[in-house]
Amino acid sequence: MEVLLIFTHQVSPRFTYIMRQVFTRILGVEVRFTTKVEDFIAHKGPKMTYSRQPLQNEFFVRSHELLFEQGVGEVEIAMGHWDDLPCFFRAGERSNIPFDIFAASFYLISRYEEYLPHVKDMHGRYPPGESLAHTHGFLSRPLVDLWAQKLLGALQERFPDLQPAHRAYRFTPLIDVTTSHCYALRGVFRGAGGLLFDLSRFRLKRVWERIRVWFKPSTDPYDNYDRLIALHKKYPVEAMYFFQFAEYSTYDKNVSTNNNTFRYLIKSVADYSIVSLSLSYTAARDVRVMKEEKRRLSEVLNRPVKYSRLRYNRVEIPQTYRDLVEAEFTEDYTMGYSYDLGFRASTCTPFYFYDIALESQQPIRLVPFAIHDYALLGMGSDQARQEALDQLYSDVKNVHGQLVCIFSNELLGGQQGEAWMELYASVLKKYHA
């Protein structure tokens, strides 16, 4: 495989991080870096200059200063277009591509804007409406991957022998199990309290469902695990289940972690799919609780728990990922928005978290999701929903990325559960390959 040599005036941590993400992980192109002019001139293979000025007549991308700075400051963003794609950080006429997509990619993937002052929502989350992607209408597109493909095309025009390694499209469905059962396994006091509450509100359907489940627990509306496993075999996909395994709290109301039937359920699902941890609302802001939930689930599974998701997608950058690293998670699946379809970091390729305050790549891999069932819940019509999903799939398939969708056990077994199960089955059928 041809190696692309990149000359720059400074091999900074940001520069190394984003070049390896764009070239190695997204495009499958091997790269080396140099600051020595003589080595660059002597190189006979494909090469590129990333600096303020070109050396000769080589492939040149004029650099923005962002990759050579430290810390966080106000960054001026002037949006433009590279053919049909929105872009920013214009590179000037001498550059072979019109924008510095490396600095722009770093800005988006590092979540630079989330370090800047902003007003959080009631759960302490970054509001999607404040993001550059939402403001300029590209939230639904994996812009970093699309830029990378256009860059590869431009490089191959200059260097026809530059052939990237093949990368296959992947589809990964996630089942979020923050409430494993609606009525079953709740214990006498919680069950009786729920019954009295439903009677006081004249929720007669829920009263009937509760009584039925007490006599036949398998009829619990959330107990759809066998059906989900059958769907995942039919289409076939590598599904992942994220079980909450936490103490009871205001926002965390799953079955007791001491319930043996609940523990057996987790172990039985783990026979067919990857099972990992949906961290509780409390754990998202307390690393000690995070470690304890991880330890308990590991004991049930008899294997290490490496993957995480956070309740309500409560990511606070950079502290959340520092805590996950401290708790020794290696992958996290919370990079996305609960109520907006699309790509929070503008990419459909997993990436390592870059801590801007520490100016270093951290040992936790973030797998971004694009589809959340609560985002679909808020869409006006079936046609609008289908068009949005088809666009996401088309973009991700074209750049050979990873399309991740999240469906919660509560919606799949809720009042409109059958409709949601049909939608989930259609998503698996249409987008699994």
C-alpha cells in the first residue's frame, strides 16, 4: 500500500490526532509525517503539504491555525460550500481544496463548541439547537466522512496509485434497557404502590395489565426479549443490549439488582448478543457509582464490562469521558442527541475522544449514533420519518461508515409497542446491509 507523506511545520497533538482519524480510520490510507523539507522532496510516492505556504508544486492544503493552538478560544466560523457540501475555514486560492477540512473536522469531532459557554438543559446536557450543525442545517449528514471522500478523490487525481484499504458499511442496533419490566419483578410494595396510583388516576387498562402480569409474568409488555432476539437472527445483525444495573432513584426505576430473575434475564440475553452497561442518572455525575455499577454487572456476566451508555445521553465534555476512562470503559455509545436525528460530532466513524484541556487523545473510543427512537417519536408523519432515515442510510452507506440506531425497551413495549416493534423490524430489514 502506498504511504502518503504529509509535510507540516509542526507535528502537534491535534494535527496527529485528526490526520490519523481522517486518513487511517475513515479513508484507510497509511500516512507519515515530516517537518524536514529534504525528506519531503526526496519522497517519490504520494505526498501533501499542510502548512501556510506550499514548498513546490505539490498537493497543498493551506492550514488554519486551529490545529497548532492550545486550549479553547473564540473561533470565527464563516460558512461556505465545497460543491454541494457546507464547509468552513476557507483555505484560499493556492490550496488544492477550498477549505481546511482537517481543522474543521477537528472542531466538529472534538466537540470544541461544547467547551465554549452555553446554557445546559434540565439534565445538564448540551442543547443541540446551539450546535453549528443544527444552526447551519447539516446535523443529519456525516459531514466529516463526506469531506474525506471528496479529499480522497482529489488526491487520487494527482496520485492514481493511492489506493485505500477497503472499509465495509456496518449497521449496529442498540437496545436500551433502562426499565426491563413494566410491572413484573417490582416487589410487593412497589407493585402495590403502582396499583393504588393507577386506581387513583382511573387508569383501568394499566390496572388490568398489572393484575394479569402478577398471575403470568411473561405477559409483561416490556418482556419482548425473545422476539427481539428472533428479529436479530432473521436479518442478521450484531445487536447490543445496554442494561441499567443501578440503585433505585428519581430517574432510575429499574428492577432491583438483587432480583435473581432479572440477573438470569441479563445472562440469557448475553448468550445471543453483546450485553453492556447503561449507566444510571446518578452515575453520570459520580465516578464512584459508575465503577460500582460496572463491577456489579461484571459479576453477573462473569466477564469484563467494556462498553457504556449514559442515561438520557447525559454527556458533559470533557468530565464524562474522563470519568469513563477512570472507570476503565473502552467504548462509549452516548455521542448523539435524544430528540434530534443526525450526527452530534458530524461523523459516522468511531473516534477516540480528544481532551482539549489536556491536549491529548484519551483511551476511550466513541461510537456515534444517528437514530434515537425518541427523535423518531417527535416526527410529524411516517413519510417524513422514512425520508429522514433513508437519507441517513444513503450517506452512511456511501462513505462506508457505521450506522448506529437506539431503540428503548420502554417504547418497544409501551402503549404503541406493536407499531414501534414493526418500525424497528423495518429498520433492521432495510438498513442492515
